[in-house]
Amino acid sequence: MIRKTIVFFLSVFSFSMLSIAGMVDTYGRSLIKLNFTEASSYKSDFVNASSVNNDEVIDQLEPAIIWYTLEKAADANKEEKKFIFIDIYTDWCGWCKKMDLSTFLDSGVVSYMNKHFYAVKMNAESKDPIAYKEVLYEYKMFGNKGYNELAVNLLSSKMSFPSFVVLSKKEVKLGTIVGFQQPTQLLLALKGFVEK
């Protein structure tokens, strides 16, 4: 069945950093609508512009992964314990974008992720400081490249993208998954952490 709605996840850490260039189709109609969730995460919905009025609320979207900032995930984890999944990416990473447009849209991945994890997106090259566990992690040069210190720490200085870090319910690093993952590969890896 061909769907007219494609969900695409944007990756930023806070709403104050949110900036989107307007996207239009060949007829000048807007293609982006933002939906903010209760968890202060969001998703951007690319819509077949000819099928809806821009002011309509879109009710028939596929389920999507709820993406949190790391701070919001840590806060949510205080209320309900879950694992934390951190997608560490860069803006130039083609495989990272492919994950967003394929694996992270898979219904099995979406369901499993939302049930067992607080999912976080982290741009390794973000120049904005990240506060986590009472430490402020800043952008610094590592060799000839600049990265946020938290991304470097989480990846043990092995900067490869995409990389995914899994934290326990107590927010202790359990492991890292490196590289593009097909839905079945990612689910198998995630279940390995959850079902230990």
C-alpha cells in the first residue's frame, strides 16, 4: 500500500535551536508541518501537499519514534525507568539520514523503541553545550575535527557515524552499535540489551 505521508525526523536538542528552511513543492505549497509532543520531542511530517490543506491537522500518520533531548530523556527516566538509546550522528552523514528515512520508520523498530527506550538524537558536531548529570559538555577540537565532548566520551573517542549508544535504566553505558542498521539488525541488537 502506498502511503501519501512520509515521516522524517529532524534532529536538534532544544526548541530554541529549531530552525527550518521552508520547503515547498513545485506549486509553492508548503510541505512541512511540525507536531510537538508532550515529551517536548517532535517530528516533522512531510505531506503530499495536494492531499491536504496546510492548516489541517494530520491524523493518519504512521506511528513514529518519540525523540527526546538527553535532558528530557533523563527527566522522563526519573519518572518511568527505561533504557536510553542515543543516536549519535552528523549533518553530513548519508547513512545517518538513511536510518532516519528507513530503519527508524519501521513499525517494529518504532514499537520496540517507544516501549523500551527513551530515544535521543545527538549531533556529534553540535557547538551548543549539553548539560548531563551535572556536567556541561562543550564543543572542542579533537585532532582536526570538532565534536561535543559528550559524543566523544560516549563513543570512547571512536568517532564513526552513525553510532548508537545504549544506556541502562540507571543511565550507565551498556554498549555501542556502530554503522547503518537494517530494522532486523537493530531490533536484534536492542533486544540483546533489553533481554539480558
